[in-house]
Amino acid sequence: MARYTGPKSRIARRFKEPIFGPDKALDKRQYGPGQHGPNKRRGKQSEYAIQLAEKQKAKYTYGILERQFSNMFDKASSMKGITGEVLLQLCEGRLDNTVFRLGIAPTRSAARQYVGHKHITVNGQVVNIPSYAMKIGDVVGVREKSKSLEVITDSLAAKSTSFDWLDWNPSQMEGKVVGIPTREMIPENIKEQLIVELYSK
């Protein structure tokens, strides 16, 4: 199960955004990593560099590696709609992201771990594939044996945001996918058009 395991604060500082969640290192040093820190002279970035950085930001945000992300772009290109928006919808529709959005996990990496450790069910069946593609009507829940886990109950207690495309039932500890998120419903600061332009070259 391939995933990024390198230093997360370094990546967050590169993009100047807490893409992996709250980060004390980013709060203290909101500039790119490197020995020269904020005083480093940075030349004007090329169009390609800006597009590449946006793609890398999206990959790190959703925890997707290059080949998988490229395959998702190909799939988005063949579907109806605006390619960039469809690409983000495919990213949002992953099981690990859905678990994160429902508040079952505090971060996407934690959600990925919960799925991999078989704490999560889809339509009553345990699914341990983080990239599993959710469909409208699917019900994501916490496995009965895992409902008392402190990390899950703490995350749900701290949940402060809800999403219109997901319907959460707190008594059953499960959520239903009730729609496909529009671009306005996706809070991530990703300029998807730059990714489309990069892959279109």
C-alpha cells in the first residue's frame, strides 16, 4: 500500500499551507524549507513549475502517488463535465477522504489507517481499500467492534464541519453519500485548471 511517508512539515512549508492538517512547524516558520530560509532569493517561476507545484500539492493533500493520480486524470478526462472539477470529485469520492470528511478521522492519513486496519464498513461490509470509489447511496460506517475506540470518538466529538453531499447519523455512527460535491463544496485551495494544463502538454 504505497503512500508518502516523508517529513510532512517540510512539504507544508514548501506550499505555505497546512495540507496535512494543523502544523506547529508551519505556524512558526511560514516559508519554504532550506538553510537560507525566508532570505533565499527565489527567481520568477516558470509556467511549468507553477503547474507542477499545483499537481504536487493536490497529490500530497489527498495522499495519492503519481501513477494513481495520472490514472485518475485520464478517467476524469473521459467523463462528462469540466475535467479539473471532475478530477477533484474523484479525489473527494475516495473512501479515505470520505471517512475524513465525515469526521471519523482527524486527518486523511489517519482515515487511510482506519480503513487499512478494517475499522470502516461500506454498506455493512468491511472495506480495507483506501482508494475505494464511493457512489451516491453508499453508507460508510464504523465497524461495531471499533465504535468504542477513543481515537474515533474523540475525532467525532471534535467535528465542527459538515458537508452537503454527506449525511451523518451520529446514533448509528455512519454517513451516507447523498450527492456529488460541486467545486464550491470542496474547501481545498487547489487550482485544478493548472493541473489540467500540465497534463494537456
